[in-house]
Amino acid sequence: MIHFKNHILRSDLKWVCFNFTKNNFESSKIAFWASGSLQIAQNPRFYGKKRGDRNEDDALIKVTMGRRKEAQTALLEYLHSTRSIQFMDAENMSRNSPRFLENILKKFSDDENIGKSITRFLRYHPINEFEPFFESIGLSPSEYSSFLPRNVFFLNDDKLLLENYYVLCNYGIARNKIGKIYKEAMEVFRDDCGILQTKLKSLEELGFDKSTVSNIVVSNPNLLLENIHRDFLIAVEKLKTLCIECGWIEENLLNGETYNWRHVYELLCLLLSMGCSKVQLREILCQAPRLLFECSGRTATSLIGFILKFGVSSSQIIDMFLHFPQSDVGIYVRNMRHSYHFLVESELNGREIGKIVRTHPVLLGSCYLKKVDSLLVCLNVGKARLREIITKDPQVLKNWVMGSRVKPLNIQKESPQKQKAKFLLDLGYVENSPEMKKALKVFRGKAGELQERFNYLVDAGLDRKDLLEMVKLAPQILNMSKDMLEMKIDFLVNGLGYPVSSLVVFPAYVSYTRERVNLRYSMYNWLVAEGTAEPNLALSTIIACSDVAFIKQYVDQHPRGLEMWDKFKKDIYSD
């Protein structure tokens, strides 16, 4: 009876301590005295459950822990004594498969003797031993459900699985990490255990110690797969020729990242084939290892391909990598492409863009520039002035990165006439010459607009020298808007089938309306089909003459010529 009272007293004290630590009352001063009594000041107010409820919860926790421990013991006894599984494996399975044990415990009521009940249950209901095994090596039921073998329940029946499992355990790899290896490289557990031992040994022979090999294999299980393992060996051997240590490789491997080591090896070979020396390549990799490891080197390879399109030489690419910024390669490539689009939207021509890419690749890859439209507003300039600023000093781009504050430019504006004169001087006119004075009267529009039209014609395929002669012969070419020029050249090339170079001998084509040109060629093509006109006449021959001359020379040569002329004219002009 005295023992029972002491037990109640100890339970009460445990309950009080437990609920103080659970913060079930307002803040108050607590003092524990040497006698074991508990003193509480400031009259605390309790908000917890009733005393009886707490005792039930505490008992439930004790019972649950006890039931689980008894279940673990029963499962250990069954696996080791009945199923002859090695004691270490049986103990690991019984202690590290909580979900499996919970499913078994659900089959019994709370008042049963769990140890005896589970022992009796396992005697007549053999379990699928692969379930607690997979869970004990770090896999959840949702992960290992697809791995459960068909028509096999007993673990000892899968000799290859166990043998390779023991190879990894004996190598020093934690049992709860083996599940990740099984999940990502399951084929390894189907091979003879000697193959796995050979693979681990080959990694050591590269210069890695056992601890490093264990870490690499756990973080990159695919290295144990035959093809990837072979490619890894080749890539590491290549790195060793550059005097790169194994510790550097382990340090820069991204945990859990899957690598294509063939691509890594190919990037190394590509850089060496471009003239990069081993000393330079080692310096590049030590300074920017992500060039090699980010996306298995594919991002760096795409960067090389991108800038090669602009005529960048191999030596310039190597120099770019030697001065590569401390950033992700993906961010660098994104910045490079964004900078390219910025230059395109600024309407620089291909030659100017190529020059900037060749001379300032690191600058373009290090800056994420503002949008052109917002930059024009901030600077208070037009595109022509923006292009002038960029081509004069591309380094100014680093002042226009996203998030930076850009102030308007203080520009001393020249008069429109002076700007136009400067444009004509750039075209090759002699200052104050009669030709220049005549051109100043003929050209209409601002200097920036004239330059924009001139650049468009160059980009359309006309040689600059030829275009200068065309402008002198037919200045009206630059008096048309860029959209109008684009429409007429598109009709010339895609509608009539003439090359852009045909404008060199007949620049006045752009002065004629589209309806006139369409009518003449519709009629001419019909006459050619009827056999009354010669094919492949010059552009100027068909368009330049007057309607009266064209009708007399071509249309009247066919009995139905005037009829078709009127029909074509009605259809075209009505549209």
C-alpha cells in the first residue's frame, strides 16, 4: 500500500513537471527546493487538461513505446532465429522499419501481450521480408513499392541483392544510405558482387580514398552504372593530365546532380583542340569550375557555339574563359543572349553587333541590361543617339544594368540642317559642294531617320558602295519611310522574284506605287504566257515607260490585250 502511494506521488510530480515544460500556465516564478517540494509564486492560472486526461496520455505514450519495443524484439527474434537472417541485418530491419511495424501493430488490440501475439502471428503468417528491408535502408513505402519482387517473399532467396548489399556495408557505406543507391542504380544489385567490388576499387585507383569514394557513390549513385562509370574514369584521367587533384573533383561535384561524363570529357577535348594549353585550361577550371560541371559542360559548349557565330576566334574564347566572372554559367549565357537582343532592339546592324561581341564578350555576359524602351526614356534620347553612344564606347553598357539609376544625358542639340549635313558627309559627299547643296534640298526627314533607312537597305542585302551610288542617282530612295521601303522590297523579292541587287541598276523602282508595279507585271506575265511578249525583261523596261507606251508596245500585241488590261486594272485598284 505504501509502495502504491509513493507511485502515485511520483506520478503527480512527473505530471506537474511535464505540464510546466509544456507551457500550460501563464509565466510565473518557479523554485525547486532541495527537499523535492515545488513552490509556485504569483498564483498561476492553469489552462491544461484535467488531471485524469494527462495520466491517460502519459500512459498511452508509455504503452505505445513499450508496444513498439516489444514488436521490434519479436520481429528481430523472427528474422534472426526463424528466418536465419544475420543478426546485424535483422536488428537493422526491426529497428528502422517503423511504418512496417505500425501496420503489424494495427492488427492487435491494446490489451494484448504484443510480444507473444506478434510471435504467434509471424509463426503462421510469413511476411514479405523485402518491405522492412527496403525501409531499413532508407526507402519509404511509396518508393520501394515498385521494387518489391514478384512471387518472392524471403530475403535470403535474392542472393545477388544481399551480396551486393554486403559489399556496400563492408565498404563503409551507411545502411540507411544504400536505399538511395538502390533507387538510382538498381542494376548494380543484379550483377555479380565481384563487379561492384571492381568498380569501387577502380575509383580508389584514381586517387580517391575509401571515405571519398563512399561520399561520391552516395551522392552520385549513377557512377556505379557501367556506361557512366566508364565515362567517369575517362574524364577523371583527362583531368589528372591537367594536374587537377581528386580533392578538387569531390569538392566541386554537386550533391545529387546527375552528370553526363561523356559531355564533360568532350568539353575538355574541345577546349584543348581550340588551342588552350594545359596550364591555361587548369587555370580556367580552378577559377570557374562550373564551366565544367554545370549541366555537364553543355551550357559552356552552347556559349562557345553562340559566340562563334559572331566571328569570335578561338584565342578570344580562351581569353574570355580566363577572365570569366564568378557567377553561374547559366546566368552568364542568359546575360549574353539578353545583351544581344538589346543590341538588336537598339537597331545596330550585324557588323556593329559582331564587333561588340568580339571585343567585349565578358562585359555582355556580366550585365543584365535594362529594356531598350525604358532606357531611351531615362536617357531622353532616340535610338540613333543610343547607337552612337554604344558604338563609340561599349563599356557604357555596364552603367545601364537592371536596377541601376540612369540620368538623362546633357546633349547639345545640333540644328536639323547640321545633322543632315553630317549624315551626307558620312555618305561621302564633299562639304559645301554643289552635289551636297542639291542633296540637302532633295532629302526629306531628320538625319536619324535618313540613317535608319540607309541602314535598313544595307541590312536588306545591298552593298554599301552600291547604295551610295544609288542615293546619288535617286535621292528619293531615302525619302520613304522604313516601313514603305520594307514593303516595296518584300514585294520585289517575294512577289516579283527579283533579287535585291536589281535595285542597283534601277533604284527608281521604289518611287513607283505598288499598284502600278502590280498592274504592269500582272499584264506582262499574262502576255508571256500567251506567247506575245518576251520573258525575262529588265525591271526598268516593264515599269519605267508610260501607260501609253506600255499599251502600244505590249498590250496591243494581243487581240484580248486591252480587255485583260482593263480587267487587271479594275481588280488591282479596287483592292
